[in-house]
Amino acid sequence: MSEITVLLPDGSERSVPEGSSVLDLAAGISRNLAKAAVSAVIDDVETDVTSEVTDGARVRIVTADSDEGRHVLRHSTAHVMAQAVTRLFPGAKYTIGPAIENGFYYDFDLGGRAFNEDDLARVEAEMRSIIKADQPFTRSVISIDDALSLFESQPYKCEIIRRVRDGGADGSDSAEVGGDANSVSLYRNTPEFVDLCLGPHVPSTGRLGHFKLQKVSSAYWRGDEKGPVLQRIYGTAWESKSALEEHLHSLEEAEKRDHRRLAVELDLLSFPGELGGGLAVWHPKGATVRKLMEDYSRSRHQDGGYQFVFTPHLSNATLFQTSGHLDFYADGMYPPMEMDNGTYYPKPMNCPMHCLIFRGRQRSYRELPLRLFELGTVYRYERAGTLHGLMRIRGFTQDDSHIYCTREQLQGEIISLLDFIVSVLRAFGFDDFSFHLSTKDPQKYVGSDEIWDEATAALQAALVTHGLEYSVKEGDAAFYGPKIDIHVRDAIGRTWQLSTIQCDFNLPERFDLEYVSNDGSRRRPIMLHRALFGSVERFFGVLVEHYAGAFPTWLAPLQVRILPVAETHETYAEQVRARLETQGFRVDVIEASDPLGKRIRTAKLEKIPYVLVVGDDDVASGTVGVNARGTDVERGVTVDDFVVRVTREIESDPVAS
């Protein structure tokens, strides 16, 4: 048998017998690689490891412990789940089942029946039976007509096939069926189960097994609230038992840190049903933390040369027609309000109004860069099913800045903004960042390709100048310009997108913004959109979860609680309180109406940084017993020493200082 040569990612060549599969190639390299291989990329095309390699092909083997490999594991596990459901629930209609971040889901129509917890256990057990059977995933391609005949009892699959045939398919449809307008791609596990899919999949079900079904929810077919209501099962799948256990542990930890639960337990804020979904009221403790955040933001912007502005909460529709939001963002806006002098919308963005401020009078190049700052509240219509505490909310406040500058100033401003953002995030306790450059959506943008290229290059150059590693998110930009998103990693390893910088040549054009240059000519400024917190509400929610509600002392709504042992010590407790308040500490006293142990436990549940206990010896000596959060109790600490200690702690914090 003749041999062929393939090229590996490291540039080396490998000879294999003609007709060899990717799995044969992997086995020739090492037994462990063959065991770990779940898919491959041949000449930039994703494929199964059972695919044949050809002479001169560039081959990259994808292993289960990579992000690509986990995607394949999860997608394959979703197929097994659909197979299990159709076995257990005859007549069930199955729709789509993609891999998602950390897991997968599949949507089913059970004819009005809903899954329950017992059903999940049954489905999971049936999946394990399918996995134990080590059924091969076998791909084939058939014609559209044959596919419609094959899936005649599955109306959702037939709808997808017809959309592809008729040219109305979206990205998810194309991923679901593969093929083209004349054919579709299928995967079979056994003669009893077949599904539309582009693939790739693991070679057989026996390569799976480290999974857990997690929950059931309702979902609308294609997200249309007027469409059929489906049952969605979510699960997670990993490459090993240890990886699965680590993920499940992180979910348990995340549940403990859930800001929605902690907000209630710590009396920070609430979401009264009378307000409607996605709207919060801030209680005094939460409002104290928010004020500290906003005060810090104002101080940093004032020191950074920003000018403060305020804008109204709604506007005539003509403003959003000019900005382009009604063309590109109407689905995210609240419905219009018809007034006697026109149509009005609650504002989804502050930027159009800042453009009006710039345009309010003639501007000179000497004023640039002009940096406008506003803690501006905006309103965006989020579907009820997407709302999630403060993380996805309908009314929120942005620490919003818009910078108008010349082309010559653009690079320096972006570099300065990167420094500014990182310093603010570090001040609040984050030190692990990632940077993501989002490029133009070819279907949703305004302006010429030339200005988009220039704006993208400016952002990219700033990242390179800073020596920052970054990823590119193709097509994820706003309609008016490319952006850099900054993600942070929290205390339990989750990432959150918080800050953003957007480079915009388009709104200055749409609003006809000009400045007079040093040669007397009129020129168009460039506009940078920028938020550090992103939104105050979401940033607060992330902070609650990052610290598990145990805010650092400078940020804690209550820094010190004083507990007199008995009623006879309450006068001294009030004296200590007065002393601490003169130092600017946030402090209260809880009188001795309940046993001391109960009051200490309550203070610990409230995650107060310092609990001071005062008794007979303290009254006599001018001391306190210090219960610092997370440390051992100290007795006989003088009030002066305590004041010095906590003052130093607060002043050492980058925000407080």
C-alpha cells in the first residue's frame, strides 16, 4: 500500500498509509493522542476523526481537553440526550440542541407535557445506557427531499430543512443541517435515531460520560413569544470526572455568591413585583455602597480632565433617527410614547445627547480632546426570560464618557483609556484581565469600509503599543464602530465583561459635528465611547459575587458594629461609637436586648468587617474586644489603636486613598 504525507501544526510532516483516517494518524503519533482525539481540522475544515486524510493535507487533531474539543463533547452529548428523550417519550418532537458555554441544551415538544425532576433522572439514566452501548456516530449526506421524507414525523426538523432549501436559513439552521440548498448532513447513532447536524461528533457514544443534567426550563421556538412553547433540558459535559466535579463545585460556590440572594440577606436592594421585571430599588445599605462607587468614579473623572454633563431620560424620536438607533437598535428600545408634539422614547444610550452638547456651539481644536462624563440612566427593553437580577436589567446607570478628539490625538486617547480602565478595575479588587477586539458586523453597520478599517486599526494599535494580548471577536461591534471589551476574572474564576472602548467615526458624521482646526478649516472630530463600570448596577452585582457579600472595609455599608455585653455597658458603647464616627467610620450599636452570642452570629451573617464587644474591663480600661472578620478575637485593644489600625487599612486601599 502506498503512503501519503500530511502536514502537522508544528510544521513537521508525517507519513501514513493511503486511506488512513485522522484517528489512524493520531494512533501513529501516540496512544494517548488517539484516546484524547475527538475531532480534527483538515485544511481549515472541521471534521470527524473518522475522516480520511489526503496527501499534502494540513491536519490538526482536536483533543477533548481543549475548548474546541469540549464543544464537540457537549454537542455529541446533546444528541445522546435527544435520543434518550425520544426513547422514553414516544412521539416527542425534537428541535435543536447546541453546545453552549460550559454545557449544552436541547429543546423538545412533548405535546403540552412538562418535564419534572424524576424525568431528568430517567433521561440521564437512559443516556448512560446509550453511552455504555458505545454506539458509533455515523455521518451521511442526503437530498432535501429525502430528508423531508425521513423527518416527516418531526415538524421542527422539516421547518429547518425547508428554510435551508428556500434560502431563509439563519446561522443556527446552517449549523444544524450542514450541506447546502440541495442536501443536508445527518448523524446516526443507531437505525432508531438520526439527527440533522453539520458535526463534527466524537467517534462513538462510548467517548462520552462525564456529564450531568442540570435543569429544565420553558423556551419559545425560535425565541418567538407567539410561537410554540418548548421544554428545554440543560446539561454540562466535560472531558474527565475531575473536570466535571470541579465545574459542579464552582456552580455550588456561584450559588452561594448569587447577588440576588445576598442582596436580600444583606438588605442591599430588592426587585418588588409592583415595579415590574428588571427594575430594582436600592435599600440604604446598598445605596451606601453605590454612593461610594459613584463618588470614586466622579473623583477619578474630575482628576482625569473630564467635564460633567447631565441629559434627560427621554427624547423625541428624531434624535434616535439621526443617531441610527431606530434603524439598528429598535428591538432593544422601549415602545414609543405619543405626545402632543411628537413621538418620544426613553433613551437607550447617552451618546446622541452628548453629541448635541458638542454641537451646541462652535468648537475649536484648542478644546480637544473634549471629554464629557455623565452617570446617565438608560432604559433598554430586555425580554422577560433574559432578565437576571442586576446582570440583565431594564433600567441602569452607565458611568458614560464620550471623548471628541482629532485624528492625531486618537491613539494617545485610547492608550490613556486603557490605563484608566485597568487602574479602576484594580482599585475594586480585580487583577486578572482579558482584552477582546470586536470587528464590524457585515450586516449591521453604518459608514464606509475605510473609516471602519481606520477605527479598527487605531484600537488594535493601542493594544499592541500596550503589549496586551487580545482576541478578535468577528462581527461583534456596535453598528457605529469597533470596540475593545475588557473582561475580568472574579474570585472563583468566572469572567465578566465590564469596561468597553468604542471608536466611532460615524456619529460625528450623522450629527454633523465640526471643530475649527489651527488652519481655520472645519474638520470632523472622532468620537470615543467609553464606560468603566459598564453599568453601576451590573458592576455592583459582580462585586457582590466577587466578594461573596463580604465587601472590603472601605466599601462595606457598615464597617463596625459595637455590642455591649450587658445594658450597663451601653453608655460606653455609645461613647466608642461617637469616637469612631468622628473618624468617618460607618458604625452602629446593637443594644443588649438579645444574648451576646446571638448578636455576634447576626453580625457575622451580615458580613460586617469589625465587631467590637465591650464589657466591664473595657469600660474600666478604655478598650474594646475586636472580632475582625475571618480572624481570631483580640481582647483589650485600646480604642486609639483600633482607630489607627482601621484607618491605615482603609487608607492603604487604592480607592480610599
